Amino acid sequence: MSNSRRKNHLTKKQLKELNEKVLAERERIQNKLNFDAPHKKMTATNSGRDEVDAANDDILRHSELRFATRESLYLKKLLKTLDLMESSEYGDCEDCGEHISFTRLLARPTSTMCIGCKEDAERSEMQSVHGRVSKSLGKSISVS
């Protein structure tokens, strides 16, 4: 693939629109994480409390932690995307090297794979029962 084709894949207007979208998402998540942090410092004292209430509080804390972790991972992806936008590699599939369509990037600006490669990766993940690895996160998925 020639350099001129790479440079012309996304127009300046498209790149600006995608950049603004990523920056807005980054700000939203940073604000959410900064706002929620002081409120999440719940004490774990359950003395004198009903067991059901204590269990509900534990479930709520677990859910909040899970969502905060997910938001933190997404923030890291957004920051990585902003770095990629500075290079000529943004918008190219990390597997096949082909261009990722603007409509896909608009829907999911953190995409690093074209739709064909992403579908193949998801199919492979679902077919492998043991020791699955998420291609998008690069982490092992435990199967219970």
C-alpha cells in the first residue's frame, strides 16, 4: 500500500471529528472517575447490620468497582487512540493493515481492527474453549 493512499484514507475533517469525539469521551470518563472516587470510599463495617443489607452493600461495591475498572480500561484505550491519531497508523487494521472504514471509526473510534478481522477474532475466541485470549484486550479469559 502506498504512502499517498495511507495519507488520504481519512480527511482532515474526518480526523478532526474523530479526535473531538475521543477527547469528549476522555473528558467524560475522567470527570466520572474523579467525581465517583470520593463517593466510593464506603466503609466495610457491617457490625450490627442485617446480613441481607451487608450482602447487598457488597454486591453494590463489587459492581461499582467492576464499572470503574471498565471505565479505566476504556480511558487507557482512548489515550492510546489519541497517540495513534498523531501517527499515520491510526485507522489501519493492526491485523491485515487495510484501512478501517470511517463509519466504523465514527461508531467506535478506538477500533484497531477492521470489521472483518474483528469478526474473525471474535469467532476464534468463541471457538476456543480453554485458555481463550481476548485479542482486543490481550488478557486471558477464564472459562468456568
